[in-house]
Amino acid sequence: MIEKGKISAFQLALMMNPTIFATALLLVPAITAKHAEQDLWLSPIWAAISGLLTVYISCKLNKFYPEKSLIQYSEQILGKIAGKILGLIFLLYFLHLNGIIVREYGEFVVGTFLNTTPMNVVMGSMLLVCALAVYGGIEAIGRSSQIIVPVVSLLFLVMTLLLVKDLDPKKLLPVMENGIMPSFMGSIVPSAWFSEFILMAFVLPLLKDSGKAMKWGVLSVLSVMFLLVITNLSTYMLLGKLTIKDTYPVMVAVRYISIADFLEHLEAIVMAIWVSGTFIKISMFYYSTVLGMAQWLSLSDYRPIVLPIGFLILVLGHWAAPNLQSLAHFLGTSGAFYMLTLQLGIPVVLLCIAWIQQKFQQKKDRGQ
């Protein structure tokens, strides 16, 4: 195998949590509120269905092809030529998506904290740190997650508790005033984020306890759902309809925290959550892209292509969108369908074809 490192299913669950939650924390409340308004807290619940489905598909395909990643068994399912083409499509998609994620990170840091720092410096420095993690292998990313995720989760919960005294539950009424449809429409964009659990399809062959992958994958989906529900509830109970107008409503909400005129200006907590979570997210997409590219090219080691791929991601991040408004518009409209098609639609087709092939093979074996 190209990667000799091994991680546990629990570590994989920890890695996947910030992979979804990190960017969704800041952007999803505003995007969801445009459709769902006061029912935005329901949207992550419907969106989690796509995450659960993606986990099931990844684990099922892994049972059919235990030692292979998505890139490898695509060739086995579709044939060499069609499988190579599909593998290339996935790799180009992950490169593009990682560029978008890096650009999101850069826009937030530069727009909120480091106004005079060049965007490429901010994006490049994060990519360099992620490149070191990717070069260290899946075990390095897994151990980083074990340290970062509990701390980030604790910071988030503390931040939410400090907001409780300013929250007004009446802003959530009436519940489902216009039925279930607004909250369902608001779940489309979060569904695209939840479908990023397809990254499991690259990492499952590296698990020491693959039998526990489904359980921990489901728990990871539920943990993200829980955190997003809390985020949407607290944001809307504080800001109400103003949630729709702010690109980063969570950042605005944190500025309301003031305890005895001493504990205030806690934007650094959001910054810590964003930077730490985005580090894991970029590292996961970066690692999956590099590993998949090495498998697609039949290389014996993925490490020589880590830096070249990182440079491509930086370039794509620069080209991803002309500004933050265009990026947010893309993510809130066509970007969701683009992500769902690649991360959920195509894997469903692969699973159906693989299942049919398995049934034919079983009939053939019985006939002999």
C-alpha cells in the first residue's frame, strides 16, 4: 500500500467532525435562514440524512472492496478506461473544492482580522502547515484531530453558554408556520456539506477496526448535526431576521457577549475554532487528493506530489471567485447541487452497479 499508517474508527470520526462543521459554522446560518427563517434549526436535521446516506454508501463499498479507495474501485466497477476517467473527475473536483475551502479561510481571516495581509500569504501559510500534516500521513492528521477537536468543541459550547442570557426563544415562533417546506429548502446547502463524508471512502482501507466504521461514522454525522442545530438556534434567537443579512452571523453574535464588563471581545474564540477546524478540513481534502492522485498514477509513494498539489490548490483558491459575495452566492446556489452530484449522486450509482455485479457473481458461482 502507498500509505502504511493506520488509524482507528474513532479517530476517523473525530477527523470528519471539523471537516464538515468548521466551514458550516460561519456560513450555513445565513444561507439556511434565507429559506427557513425561524425554522432554520430544523434544516440540519434534514441535511444529516445525506450525511448518513453517504456514510452508508462509503462503508458498503468498502465491504465490497476492502483494501481499495474510491479511486481504485471505480476502475474495478466501471472498467479501466471509464474508471480512470471517473477517478480523474473526482480528483479534479477535490482540487477545486479544496481551493474553495482555502479561499473561504482566506476571506474570513483577511476580512475579519488581518485586513492588510495579502490573501495569498494567508492561504499559502495555512496550506504549508497542512502540507506538513499530509506529508506526515494519516496518523499525523488523526492524532492532530484527537488534540484539536475536543478543545474546539469545548470552546464552541462555552461560547454558546455565554450567549444564553441574551437569547430570546420567542423569535423561533411560530414553528413551521408555512409547513415543512421552508426548513427542507434550507437544508439543501447543509446537505452538500454533509455529503463531504464521502472522504471516508479514501480513508476506510486504513482503519485498524473497520468493523466499527459505520457506528462511528453515524455518531460523527449526529455530532455535526447537533452542533449545527445549536449554532442555528442560538444565532436566530439572538439576531432574529438579521441573521439573513450577515455573511458571518456567528461572528456578530459573539460580539454580544459581555460578562460584568470584563469578559468580552471574544472574537478570538471564533477565530480559534475556524483556524483549527479548517486546518483539519483542508488537511483531509488535501490528503485524500494526494493519495487518490498517487493511486490514479500508480505511484509507490504519495509524498513527492504533496507540494505540487498544494501549489495547485493555492492557484485554484485564488481563482475560485472574484470576491466573497460571489463565493457565498455560488455556495448557496449551484455549488450545493455541484457538490451533491459528485459526493452523493455518483457514489450511489457506483454502489448500485457494484451490488448488481455482486449478485451476478453469486449466481455464477452457484451455477458452477
